[in-house]
Amino acid sequence: MNEMMFVIILTALLFSSGNAYKILVIYPTQAYSHQRGILAFTETLVRQGHELFVVSPFEVPGLVNFGNYTFVDISYRVRYETLDKIMKNTQRQRTLWELNRTFSLSADARVRQFLSKPFTKFKKLVDSKKLKFDVAIVEEWIMPFTYTMARLLDEAVPIVSMSSLNTANAEHYLGSISSAHASLFTLGADKMDLKERIQNWISYIYGSHTQERVFENTAKRFFRETYGSEIESLVDSCWTDISLLILTSNPLYFYPRALGPNIVQVGPLHLGPPSELPKILKDWLDGAEKGVIYFSLGSFFKTTYLSDDARNNFLRFFKELPSGYRVLWKWEQDGQIPGQSDNILTQKWMPQDSVLAHPNVKVFITQGGLQSFQEAVHYAVPTIGIPYCWDQSANVAKMVDAKIGVQLLLEELQEFGKVELALKTVLYDESYAHNMRRYSAISRDFSSQALNKAVFWVEHVAKHGGAQHLRPATADTNLFQFFCLDIISVILVFSFALLFAIYSIFMFGASMIFGRLNLKEKKV
């Protein structure tokens, strides 16, 4: 009790200091993995004394007794029948063209969240108390919703966008679209030939513009019908009226790029000391004499979605492992897997950080989500990536490029030989573990500064009422100007005009000379 009172008193003292800011956070995505960075960031800001108003489906555990933390719960049960159908088709990887249907699902979910009773109640509170915020942190990839809602709650608040992905729609912050930079929508690395660059550029343009169009159209309709046409018009400013973009990643998990000062790569925010393992998991991991293979495909793409052939191929390999090896398998159904061998332990949920932190874990079979990728690197566990959709292909391509993991495509899971080769390669080739240990050491240099760096930039924006001083002028140019096509056009027009003038003078002079010669010949 005394400890709790101490925390409350300390928080009150911090909050009463002149360095505390009132911060609005709007982060609606219902995927927990994408929330982990903002959850850790929120906790840090609250514990440092800032007053936070957080609109999210996930509450930060342990902040209930903090008077400077207001949580607006916009979670609800949503039946994603269409998404489930897409996810359960595991015979092959989903293409960008097929996955575009998920954008409309996500847009509709945002509408339901902002029409929910908890959010409606919160908005009334903001309006009645005339609350003003020093800075707002909003989720980047659904900006037409999050930006506009932040502006609706406080029309003058400086806004920081934050992405839980490796990259964002950088042309809105820099003014550039480059085919040389790998896109989240392709399998390309940073070194591509001409054909790959063309494919990368087309897929990026199609993917990002389709996403923006769906979100913008749905957001405009929602704000027009709910709050009026004046609020609808705010959607048009969502990509340009941003002080700063924070990326919860760094070049280790993607590729080095030329970024402006208004894009800050802070690295993973959610990595911290792992919690204690449940006894059943600790005993299983401790008892593995040679090592453990950890198998989890995340929350959206479940191992229960695997085809019978794919599942049986994994079961066959695990059964044939030498004595001393064990498998920890995230299996999302009750009971054992049909045909499960004694060296496999299944659980419906795993404390992934704590599992990967255990020294006996030798291989991580993952779908390639960014947070799983970051955790694997942090704890130096080589990977086998099975990309399914969205950014997973780009993340797994980076694993392969860095030689810290191998890739297994969904269609390759149907062949035992392909599964066996991938698992044996990572499990028995020491180079993958060696490369991953080196990669992990580099990553820890970045991640040790991540939260402090993110806090600094949010406080900087709050302190100075925005950060337009960081926005490059190129961000406000169109592609014609950015690539100097206007200058090149002027030069070409001038050059052609000059050449035409020279040509005309030459022809005129020639005609005069030849005309006189002809005249003399006639006289003769």
C-alpha cells in the first residue's frame, strides 16, 4: 500500500512540473503486435509525468493507479469473415491485388470504433471541458481517420504520426518516389535489376495509392455524415499537415534510405526485460539438451490454418529430430495436434519475448511480422520465414539478405524435401547463428536508445508547437518539379529553339549564297 501511494505521489509531483505535456494518442489498429510499440511508448510517457489521453483497443497494464493516464477503450468483437477466408487459404502467398480487399475491412472497422459509445463519451468530455492538447500521436497508415479525428478534437494540436511498419508513404514527407528503394509490397531487396525496379515501382504506386484512396473515401464519407462537410475537408490535409513521422524500426530491419529530418527512425520500442516464463514452458525449454525449435505464425495467420500436407511435413521432420531436440508449437486449438510426437509441446498462447530470450531456443519459425523479426534479432535466434501477406515478404527478404534466416514459401510447405532442407539449414549451419549474434549486437546499440529518442522528439514537437522547421521543401513539390523535369523541359525547349534558330540562320545564309551563285550562272 505504501509503495502504491509512493507511485501516486511521485506521479503527481512529476505531473505538476513545468515539463509535463498533455498528449493525445489515437492508435486504433486491433492487431496487438502493431500496438506493442505505442503501448511501451505510452507507459514511458506516463511514468515520466506527461498526461496522456489514449484512444486504443488495448490498455497499458499497470497504469490504472496513475492519475495522468486516461484510457478510451475502442475495442470490440469484429467478425472478419472475408479476412478469415483469405487467411485460411494457405496454399500460396496472397498477392497485393487480392489483399486490397482488406483495406476496406480496416476502413470500416475505424468507422465502427469512432462511433462506439466509449469514444462518443470521450469526445463529449473533450468538448465540454474544452480540452487542449500539446501534441497528438496518431497511427500513420490510417491517417485519413486518425489525423482528422485529432484535428476534430483539437484543431490546433501539432501532430506526430507513428508507424508500426518498416516504412510509410514517404513521398508525403519527402516528395520522392524511388524505384531504387524496396517497397513493403514486393519481395525486392535494395539491390534490384531494371525489371525488379519496374515491378517494385508499379506495386508501390498501386498498393499505396489504392490504400490511400480506400481510406480517404471512407473517411470523407464518415466525417461528412457524422460531423459535416467542413470536417470532411480536413481529410485532404492528412498527409501534409504532419510535424514528424516516427518509424519504430531502423535500417537493420529494412534498408538504408535517404530520409529527411522530419522522418525519425527510432527502432523497436517494445523490447525490454523478458517476463518470467510459466513453469510448464520453463521446464520444457530447460529440459531440451540440444535445443528448441519455436514455431509460431503470429495472431492473424495461425498454424491451425496450415493445410494437412504442410502440417504433416512439419510433424514428420520434428518426429525425426535427434534425441535432445524439442519443439514449442503455438497451436490455436484445444488438444494436441493430430499425429503430434512426444518432443512437441503445444500452447494456444506464448509469451514470445520470454520464449525467444531462453538460451535453448535455436530456431524461430515465423510468418515474418516486423515485431517478431525484431524480437528474433534482439534475442539472436535465427529464423525460418514463411511470409503470407502485407509487409511479411519484405521482412523475410531482409532476413535472407542478411543471412540470418531462410525463406519457405507457402507452396513449398507441401513438399517435405523443401521443409526438411530449410529446417536443417538453419538448425545445423552455424553461420546463421553467428550472423544473428552479430546482428543482435548491432541492433541492441539502436534499441537501447529507442524510447529516449522517441520521447525527445515528441517533447520537441510539443515544446515548439510543431516542427515545420524539419519539413524539407521537396515535400511540397510535385513529381514534375522533384525530378527537375520542369528545368529539363525549359532547357530542352531553349536548346531546340536555339538549334532551330541556328538552323534557320544557316539555311537562310545558304539560300542567299546559293541564290547569288545561281544568279551569276544565269547571267553568264
